[in-house]
Amino acid sequence: MTLPGAPRSTEAAEFWNALGGGDGTLLRQECVQCGRSRLPRTAMCPYCGGWESHWRPVTGPARLVTFTVIRRAPSPEWAAHAPYGVAIVEVAPGCRVLVNTDWLPEHADLGRPVVVAVETGDGGPRLVASRGGDEAVSQ
Amino acid sequence: MTATQPIGILGAARTPVGKTPGIDSLTLHAQAAHAAITDAGIDPLAIDGIITFGSFTRDYVMHSAVVAEFLGLRRIRYADVVRIGGASAAGAVSRAVAAISAGRCDTVLIVSGDDQLSGLTRDLAVKGMAENRHYQYEAPYGVTTPAAFAMMARLYLQRHHLSEELLAHVTVQSRRTASKLPDAMYGKPCTVGEVNSSKPIADPLRMLHCAPIADGGGALVAGRGAPGEVVEVLGSGEAHSNAHLVFNPFDASSAAAASAGHAFQQAGVRPADLGAAQVYDCFASVVAQVLEEAGIAPAGRALYQFADGEYDVDGGLPVNLNGGLLSGGHPGMPGGLLHVVEAAEQVRGSARVPVAGGKPVFVHCLGGIMSNHATLILGGGS
């Protein structure tokens, strides 16, 4: 069953358009005035009040901030996938996204490095985190 | 009534909370309003201000005007719909006090009622749940409201190196407290083992960590009254850091702490001075988190204190004397009002299980995913 993708709204258009047209690189919003980064997109910089920003690629490691494993799904399409993992991942300082995980996280996974990929399926773009580091080691 | 008299809560009431099919949202508003006006002993036609919170089952853009219209109130000078989620009730009280203080009106009815359990169609239930999740950044990932609170609970457990089994003590205390009431929706005591073996919802939260959906309503009348006859708002606070989990700044100092801190400061009251506390408890984890953020419990200790009976009726600081939402039932928008109503009854000594003994009572309401907070410290009623 196809899972829903994110709707392409005006408020997040730059975020998703850049992902869809590029190589799947995650982007962060960088303030022109103070240089600090943020995610999700906000109209104004919450740190300095600046209204101008650029989109920059995210580089460096992402970190799993918190997670849950959902046992009771909100809809039949998700029930077919349950249990499934959901997490908040910090991809750069001040930049966080909500993702699905490709494994069922446990308490010991808090703070661990993860790799966030942009998947584009029938339902639209989605963000998925995996334990890239571990797999690289085990292979 | 004179302009020099203190402003506060003159009347407070709740409808039965549980399963009451066939009573719709507006009727629950009317039942709660009637009971609170009767409790206040005022002429209903004296009401010239109204604050409502909207409804999940039957909402209106001009919700407060529609409720006033249905009640038959035609002399309204101040109408407001407070929509800050679960924080609305405490937020409404501080707005009512401000409106009266500013001379905008004299007597404010704060009322909410919803047939959340009996009247919610599947479509409306999905819509209501979706409002807590960002449609762009959260909903496409299958996140539920319990899942978002579960992620906050996970962070809390990790920060203080607590086992998730400890969360059960909040529900056990809630059921034990509710068992002393005649009409609690879930008034049978339960064990830690029962909570920890209840159906898993979103790790670490299980079914018995979640407040059950209910029908019900609550109402308050705010105005000026003679000292000793009015439940005074000694202090209030409010803080909003975000609305959706994905926007949470995860700052070291939370909005809950800011809201509670302002209320304590304004009241000139310290946690040790309190006689009781009412803490919004949509999920068990939230109560422990708020008690710590507010400085009432030492960081990382609240769950152990629940286990030790500190928050029981005969403990150091009784918490959620109405069984809270966890055992009393959660009717949605009126949920916070049920906490404020209980706190007002505790202050004036008319509660079913009175424990405050004339001391100030702390009320903390929250909405969003622990992102929107409003706190009251009530006192001076007896």
C-alpha cells in the first residue's frame, strides 16, 4: 500500500522543490543576517528577526533526538505497516525534521548517528532515517 | 459589587463526565453554564462577557456568540474564543480577569462542553487528531497525538535515566484518588502491573497512560466579589514556544517552566506553600514533567514521588483531586476547565475531597505537544 507523501504547500515549497529537483540532498534554511540555520522553514529567523534566508545543503552527521514505535496506527494504510518507527532527527544545529525510521528504534538508539534520505514514491517525497553507520561497519 | 472588590471566580461547576449519548455540545455548554451561574448565585442576565473554546463535534467560527445566543444572553460586551488547545481554560481565566480589570465588562461566563465520546463521527475524530500534527511535516509520517507525547516522554525518561515502567505510578495514583469519588469515569484502583501490561500504543505509552475520551462540560463565572467569597487569581502565567512537535526548540528551559514561573512570581507563592495541585493530564508522563518543570518536584524525582504517595490525598501535595483526565475522563476542549473547577472548589473548601486547607492551589493547563501552557495560582477563598 502506498504511504502518503508530504503535500507541496506554498509554505514549504522551497524545501520540497529543491529536494525534488535535485539529488535528494536535504536542505536547511540559513539566515542571511545572522547566519544561523533552522528547520522546519519559518518566515522569520527566530534568533535575530531577519526575513531573508538561503537554502543550503545539509552536511555532516544527523543525530536521533527522540523516537517512538507506533503500535496503534491512525489509519488502515498505516495499520498495514504497524509497528513502525517515527523519530525527530537533528540534521544540523537548530535543524530538525520528523522522519520514519527503517528499523524499530530502542532506548539505546537515542543520540545515535543516522542517515536521512529523501525517498520519492507515488505518494510524494518522504524523509526516512536509517542506521547508515552500523550497516557500513557490519558490511 | 464595587470596583475595589477583588476579581476572581464566583461560580464553578461541571456536568457529569463520562458517556452521555444524546446530549450535544451546545446542550452541554448550557448545562455547565446553568450549574456555574446557580453556584455563583448571580442573576444570569448580569453576564456581559463570554469566553468559549470551540468544539470538536459542532464548531462555529463565531463560537462564543453562538453559545451566548443559545443561552439567551443578549447583553454581551466582551466575546472571545480562546483557542490555545488544552491551555485554553487557564488562559481564559486570566483573560477574563484582565477584561474585567480593564472595565470591558463586569461578569464573564467561561464555558465549554463537548460530546467527544458520543458525538464524534470518524471524520471529525480524524480531523481533531490531525490538528495536533503538522499536515506538511508530521502527518505524512503516520504520527498520532499519543506518538508525539510519547516522543516527549522518551526524552524525559532519557534525560533523567528513568525506566519507562515508572510512568505507571501516575496512573495508579490517579485511579486511587478517583476511587474516593462517587462518579469518576474510571474509579477502580489499578496496579502498576496492570498499567505496564496494558495495550501498547506508542512506546513508551500504553493504553492506561492515556486519558480516555469522554463527554462532558465545565463552566466558571468570573467577576468581582467580597473578599472571602471570591476565589482570587493570585497569579497567572502563559507561555507558547511552538504548536507542533517538529517545531519544538528543545530549549533547556521549557515553556511550561516559564508559564508556571510567572504565575508563582506574580502570586508571591512558592511551591512549598501550595495546598493542592491540578495538572492537565492528557497522558501520564505529562504530569511528572510539569511538576518538575514548575519546580514543584525535584528534577527527575516526580515519578518516584508518585510511587511514594507524595501526591496522594493524604500526601505532601495532593494532585488531581477530581481524578484528573486520566481517571475522570477527557472531554476534549472542556478538559482544562475540569481542572480549574476542581481547584476553585478546593480553594473554597467545597470540594468532594477537600485537602487544600486554605492554602493556594496550583492549576496548570497545556496544549499542543507540551508547547502551549497556562498556569493559575488560586487562593483567598475561605
